[in-house]
Amino acid sequence: MKQRLTTLACAALLAAGAGNITTAQAAPPSNEEVRAAMQRATTFFSDNVSLNGGYVWVVSDDFSRRWGEVPARPSQIWLQGGTESVGDIMLDAWEATGDPLYLDVARKAADAIVYGQQPTGGWHYFIDFDPPGLMDWYRDVASRFIYGYEEYRYYYGNATYDDSVSQDAAGFLLRFYNLTLEAAYRAPLLEALDFLLASQYPNGAWPQRWPLHQDPDDDRPDYPDLYTLNDGAMRANINLLLDAWSTLGDPRYLEAARRGGDALIALQGPDGQAAWPEQAGFDLAPAAARTHEPPGYVVRESLGALATLERLYLVTGDARYLAPAPSAFDWFERINRESAEQRYPRPRYWEHGSNRPLYNVRIPGMDDMGHGLYKWSTDPSETDCDGAPCQGDGEPFVDVAPLRARYAEIQSLDTAPARQAALVARQAAEHEHERTQRLSGEDPAAIIAALDDRGAWITDDIQVTKPNADTRDPEFREVVTGYSTRVFVERLATLISTLEDDNGD
């Protein structure tokens, strides 16, 4: 089964109020009640909220407005936690029940994803069924945010690995094809995997987007051209290639995954800072990306790199992939120690060379395009929390002891059968963790009771983005009532889990 890779960095932006129902425990629903509710919810959502088989993140209750990460056109569907997320939960429902309804809805999602596949084999953040108006939308809507969302300021016509967009679309097609063996989806799947191979740099790394784009008036690389780990991009690529190799058996996928591991080894920082950045320049040093992303080493991508290298070791038995771990653990312990000593507020980045905490600070002023300004600072007093400098608590950033114990356990697996058994157990645990994380946390009986007469879940506290560059309003969220893809997926996952528990799975 496809190993879903996100913690989607976009999950929080799927906006959400998962709620509107009480948490009081009711009598557990029967399997028949759960199945009937799943069918009603799925029928309404697929018949009314979808567009040509695809989905955005949020649709208003009167169906007049739509959102992905930013406000969407009426002709758009979204990836990045939208269409492929619904497709995946439909496959989960089909596997749990055998009901052809869910396979049919998953197939429609696959068809929408195939429609939006670019000639290169990858995908953009969204799929638009009315391309002529797209440039106007970029100019008037997507690019009109004061802070952030810089990836929507321009459209270069290329596909992206950001937020696992292309990886999750390809991973869904891999799972759909593997479960159904429907021949129509084999060619698009292979084209998507060829995209990973073609876009890989000679050293094994990947850019954020491909084909590469170069501004003719600027001899510097755009940040999407850099070696990109941010939001788990390289990790998702390597995991997808390993999934494809284990499913389809093509040795090119294993070789490309191994080369990706080689790039991770090369991109690790030096002694004393043996961590990983969000992106690196062609000199292998940390590099800046968007204006709020300074060059520096980060915990999240470092943990992701270590987990990826561990999987490569379990697959290949090549001890090179474990070699970076001890020095990375040393860096985790260093930042834990220095934070406790200096009590600096929790940063996202640590400066290359000095290892000082590196903060991105908003400063007064706008550029000529109406976008807010930032500066990068290693001075904790310049951070801002409710109008005052943020305060550090000195708490550890990483719990290193279990990481070292896991490393020692993996290192001891010196036979292929032992590594294979550990890999199977690890993937099962990761899948179970991902499944648990996707549950809504709500009582199944209350979820069923929240369905309206149409079979819809209406959520009245969904946070969505709104452009603010024209008004220069610092608030770029609004709260709407409508249909949330995240809420739908999480509630369906909870109901599926109820069925699985009742069946003793």
C-alpha cells in the first residue's frame, strides 16, 4: 500500500475546524449504520462538491466560492491534499467494504489527475479546466498576498515537488494501478515516474520544480532550481521511487532512489553542524528560498533525511546510508544544550557556521509589488510575540535517546532477512501512525448524526485565505461555512476505522 508521506505541510492550511459536532459519547453505531453513512456522505460529496472528479480544499455552503491554498477559480481542482487525498480515502473505503461506489469515485479522481498531468509527467499545485483565464487569476488573486504564498506570484508552466504535489499524485496512481491493474492508468503512472528520473540532478538531488526556469535578466538560480529538501520533497521522491521499485520491479527506480540517498549524504552539514537545510545551493551549502526562508539548518528536514537514509539501508544493506546518523545526533544534542544555556526562543533555522538561532522577522514597509518586507536576524530580542520579544523555555528540540536506540537496533541487522522483516514492520507502523493521525478524533455516532438530510457535513468555522496586498490588511484569513475536504476525509477515515475495529482487523 502506498506510504503517504505528508504530515502534509499543507495540512494546517486545509483550514479547518474539524468540528461542529459534540464529543459526547453515544452508543456505538452498527456496521450497517456506518456503511449507510459512508455511502450517503460519499455520494453527496462526489456528486456535489467535486468538479470533473476532482476536489479543492474548501467549497462554500452555497457552492459559489472555492479555495485551495489560495482562493481557487471555479474551473480549478487542487492537489496538495485535495483530489489525491479523496482518491486515497476512497481506496481505503473500497478495501474495507468492497463497495464499488468507492472504487468508482477513486477512478474519477484518477481520471482528473491524469487529465491534469503535464507533458513532462508531473503536476502543478492545481488543475484548471479553463486555462485561458489562468494568467488573469495569477495577477488578480494568487499573487496578491502581503506575506508568504510567493510560489503563486508567478507561473512558469512547470511541475512541482513542493508539498508532495507530484509525488502524492503519482503515488495515488501507483496505488490505484496496483490495486486494480486497470491498463489505462499504467502509461500515466510510468510517465510520472519518468518525471522523477528526468528531473533528478546528476548528484542525485532534485529541484523544487521542473523543468528548470531561468530569468534571462538574472544570472542567479531561482530558488525552485536549488537542491530542495523543504516540506519533505527529496524524502517523498525517494520513498515514491522505492515504492515503485517494490511494486513494479524496474531497477531504474531503485538506482535513482540510491542516488537520492547519495545526495542526502553530500548535503549533510560539516562536523558540529551535521544537519540538513531546507534547500542547498550548488555549492552544497544552505541557501535561501522565499523571502521568509533564510539559509540555515533545520530540525524537520534533518529528521526526515535520517528516516529516509534508514529506509535505504534496510532496502539495500549499504552501511553508507547509516554513517551520517551519529554526527546528526551530536548536532541535535548541541542545539538542545545551547538552547538550555542561552534560553533563546525556538527558531526554525540555525545559521551556517555560527550555529546561532536564525529568525525571520517582519519589518515595516512594502516593496513596489505590495509585498511585505523581512529581515533575517540572529538576535533573539528582534523576535516578536504579541508585541514583545519571544521568550525561550530551554526545552530540548529533539529527544535524541530514542533516535540513538533506533539507530543501534537498525545497525545490528546484518542479514537481508532481518532487514526485510524490520522494513515490513516499520512500514506497517508508519501506515498505522498515518492512519491514526488522519482520524478526526470524533465519536463515530456523532459523526453520523452530523450528516444533514442530503448526506453533507457542513462545517461553519473553516479558515481560508484571502488576498490582502491591495488593502494591506495584516489579516489574510476569513472564516466561512461550507464543505471541507479535510473534514470529509478525516470523518470517513474514522468511520472506516470503526468498521475495521468491528471486523477485528
